[in-house]
Amino acid sequence: MKQLFCLFFFLIGSFCLAQQRGNPAVDLESFIERLFPVQDEDIDYEAIYEALFQLYQNPINLNQANSEALQASYLLSPLQVGNFLLYRERFGPLISLYELQAIPEFDLPLIEALIPFVTLGESNRRSVPFLQRLKQEENAYLLFRHRRTWETRKGFTPADTLSNGRLSTRYLGDPNELYLRFRIQHPRDFSLGVTLEKDAGEQFTWDGQTARYGFNFFSFHFTRYQVGKWRTIALGDFQASFGQGLVFGAGYTLGKGAETVPTVRRSSIGLLPYTAALEFGFFRGLGLTRQWKNWTVTAIASHAPRDGRIASAIDTLENVVETISSLSQTGLHRTLSEISTKNQIRESNLGGNIQYAHSSGRWQVGANALASRFDRPWVRSPRIYNSREFSGQTNGVTSLYFNYNWKNFFLFGESAISQSKGTGTVLGLVSSLSKEIDFSLLWRRYDPDFHSFYSSGFAESTRPINEQGLYMGIQIRPSKIWKINAYYDYFKFPWLRYRVYAPSKGYEWLARVSYQPSRNLIAFVQLRQEQKDRNLANSGENQLPYLVEPVIKQNGMLSLETHLSKDLFIRSRVLWSQVTIQGEKTQGFMALQDIQYGKRAWRLTGRWAIFDAETYDNRLYAFENNVLWTFSIPAFSGRGIRYYLLGQYQINPKLTAYLRISQTRFSDRDVISSGLQTIEGARQTDSALMIRYFLK
């Protein structure tokens, strides 16, 4: 499909999926920036990457794949999918991957990109007993990561004595963040792994009463594929993705980005092992997928602890009644207050999916159902804006969905209803209008009382609730060296929202023009504008306490990157932002220079940047290279400089080490952050160390 995608997946396939030792790390910046949205909210990009990474753990069987599986890879356009299915219908199963050259619109670069991710059938590996395959598997590794901020935050200083004689709150643990992972896997066969994590400020302690056993977070998964008629068997922690994500959304959403066409739709990729360190948004229990000819049936049973606060009250019979006042999704347990929320709630889920895929591979229909129950009722603190949010002890949500490939059009949709009678609907299409033009269109409508806890439907907000909108995206390739991407999204919110105490509306558009005369040189210019309503601060005058007016944000980016040689890569980039509130404009600016140099066994990556953003609304996001499987997309506001150096060295075929040192120096402040995160000073220094060791 797209040359940038093909290049990325070809490179990362040889490195991450096959886990070949000695290959250099891949620069993921183009991929991240084009696929992921830049939003105001904090996003766990590592969790998103982990979920996306699972999509590529199992090569696609081209002789069995339907249009849904082919589209899920993001490698093929609707035109290429249609041509492939037509070829397979006419000439039968492929005998060799080289046969792809006979399919219209399948050129050599695309085929080279596809090869690491496709297969034509099962190998004779299955004839070997499973325990023996497990014992012989070479793709088994240990991963250790340490991260730390070296300036002392207030939370790690000695406690003060307050006026009431009590000691002030401080973090109970040390400032070291520790992460440990064991993983052994083989594509389309099995995956077994354990993930352990301790955040900065958390104690490394063994305390059963607070469910802390050394590391603060523990995750385990064991997943088998193609066991007889069982397509997937998942034990431990796992996720699910079916339809357009209105019931089962696999915990992530790509949203709107510079890749304007294929990312509007979700994929029915089924059950996935959960390997991230985010402490919510996954199932813990058993997931099964059974296949009968063109039918697949999935059942999910989960019982997992959740963090939250419990409120107690006395009823009229003087009985103590406990309710959930809030759920916590930070995963942080650094203070006594945060520890008191750990595993206070039990959530049970029982759900399933039934799906029919036509033998032609061109269309698919399915149904989802999920029932959730908390061990106590959830009673929110009453606010006007959250009056239509979920409350109670149980919730149910069901949906119907479809995917249909017709000529060069890929149509999709899902409609769901929750226990509250609120509904959510997504309808869309992705089309190749010609060889040069791809187009996408998506309409969505989510009621203010549509409640779905594991959804990730396409939305402007972080959740598909209280929103209506229409998205249009286009990609034009007027020649091999030019590419134009653009989208326009109009949305409105029928009910009140956080910091918006009135029904509101807005829009967003993006345009990017890319120039790539050769594989070693690419330049682009990108503009983005968003308008949303927001409460204005109370002026103190005799008027309503909240007035809602539009806030206009504009962002621009100019980028040039090139490989000066096989070993030397440089990138120059300028970012700009402008925010208009009540006619007053504020500006933000950032310029950065990257350089990367490396040989086979080692690689060095560095950056130097300056930034000047007048307000927090003008903050600028810049993706940064980090240690393996770790992402850093910090936001910069204020005035200062930023630099980092990342080194990677392969000590031997089994052992690779990564080290990153970064620092931000501000020239407009003497204090960084606030609360217990406060740093007294104008600089912040961070480090990350990772060691990966292959066991065989």
C-alpha cells in the first residue's frame, strides 16, 4: 500500500518479529507520528505499541485470509485487497509467494514488505509435541529496564511536620522504576510471558494485605493457537478486538493522524495476549475461540482486581453500606493514599463473540456481548457533566457488526446498545477511487448514556460516549515522489463534558504534503487546526460562573530527513503552535536536530532541541528515540533546551544493552512540576537502561 508503511514493516519485521540477533534498532518515528494522534490527554504509547505489536506476531495465511485479515495489516489498499481476492478466486490457492508478482498493483517493494508477515500454510513443526517445541524454541528472552529522574522530587524529601502535628505526605519507595519481562513465543503457535513492574516512588516490598509482592504489578499470559479446532486458547491476561471496537476494543485506538485513510477502521483480530504494563483495560481469566468451517465462536470469562476508592455510609437500619466512589487508572501506588486504592474492587466479566466469514473472503458479520459486574455499586460524586455516566453494579453491552469488500470499496460498521439503553453506531468505508487516490469516510454517533468499559471506537474524545461526528480522509499520490494526505472531522457533543458545561461542537483538519525523491531522503510540511469549546475562567463579575467559547489550536511542522550514508542519518525539524482564546493569540516554537550513526554491533542516536511555548496550551509534542520497546513523546512548554543521547551495543549474540540519558533545561523557571513531583531547580535529568538476554 504505502511505501512508508512497507519500508517500516519490512525493517521491523526482521528485527522485532523474527527476533534475529544483531540487527539494529529501527527508527519508529515516522510510523508513530503518522499513525498515532497527538492529543492533549496523556496516552500510554507503550501499551498502544504492545497491542499493535501483537497484530504482527502471527503471519497471515494468504490462502485462508479474508478481506478483514488483509485490511487489518494496514499494508494493502482496498484496490490491492480486491485484486488479491479476485486472483485467488480465479486461480485457486497460491503455490509460491513469488506468485504475488502476477497480481495487479503488487509491485516488488510491496511484496518484499509482505513476505515477513505472510505464509502459505502450516509447516511440519506441528508434528513435534508441544512441550518439545516449547523446549526447543529459540525466541525466548529476558528483558530488564531501569528508569530514573536524577533530580530529587519533593515526594522523596524528608516529611515536614504540619500544624496539626501530622507528617506531610511523601512517597514510600525509592525513585527507581524497574521493569522485568520474560517471554517465549513462536508465531501462530504459542506465547508465554510474565511482566513485572515497579513505578518510581513505589515500595519494593512483600505485603499480602496490600497485594504487593516485590514488584507492584504482575501480569501473566499463556496463549496457544490452532489447537485442533480451537483457534485460540488464552489463559491469564488477554485482550479482545472484534468489530469496530464498540464492545471489544483491545485497549487501544489509533485515532486521527497523518495516515489519513486506513486507520479509521478497527479490525476483528480476536484474542490477544496482554503484555503491556498498564494496570487496567485487560481481561484476566480464560478466553476461547472455536472454529467450525466459516463460523468462529469466542467465549470470555474474567475476574480481575481494580484500583478504586470505597465510600462507607450507614443506612436507615444502621448497616454499613459500601460503594465505589471512583476507579483509578493511574496504576501508581506511591503514598498511603494511593496504596489504599490498590485492588479494592473486583470486576467480573462474561462475554463472547460469534462471527461468520463468507468463503469468498469478501464479507463478514458478527455479534458481541459483554456483561460486567462490580463487587459493589459504583456511585459517582454528583456533577452536572457526569450525570449520564455509568452508575450501579452491573452493565451489559451488545452489538452487531459487518465488513464487506465490494470491488475497490471496503464497507464496515457496528451498532451497539448498553444496559442503560444508550446506543453507539459507527458506519464507514475505505476506498481506492483510483490507483492514485484513496479515500475514507466515517460517521459515528454515541449517546451520552452509552456505557462500554472495553471499547475503543473511533472518537474525538478518549471514549466513545456523548459524541456525534463525520470524518473524511484522503490520500493522493500524483507521482511516485509526491504524496498528499488530508482529513476533515466535524464533531459535536450533545451533553456536557468535563470543563465544558454546555452542549458543544468543533472541527479538526490536517494536511500533509510529502516529498520523497529517493528512499534515503524525505521531506514534508504539515498543518493541523482544531477548534473546541471550553469553559472560560470565572472573571468574578456578576454573571454566570461558566461561559463557553471556542478555543482554536493550530500546529505546523516542517521536516527534512536523510541518510547521508549507510551508517549516518540526520533529521532537521521545526514545530510551531498557535492558540487563540477570546481573540488573544499565544505562540509556541521548537527546533530540533537529530543525528544517528552506527555499525552492526552498536548505534548512537542524539538530539538537541530548543523550545519556546508561551502557555501550556501551546505545548509541543516531539517523538523521541528510546530504549527498545519504550516510547517517549513528551510535551514541551515554557522556554528551554532539550537533548538526549541513546546508545545501543550488542555485547554478544545473546546479550544487547541500551542506555539513554536525557536532560531538559528551562530558562523561564526555577521550579519544575508541582505537588510531590516538584523539582527545585531549572533542569531535569532522566536515564533509561535496558538489557535484553536471549536464553538460547
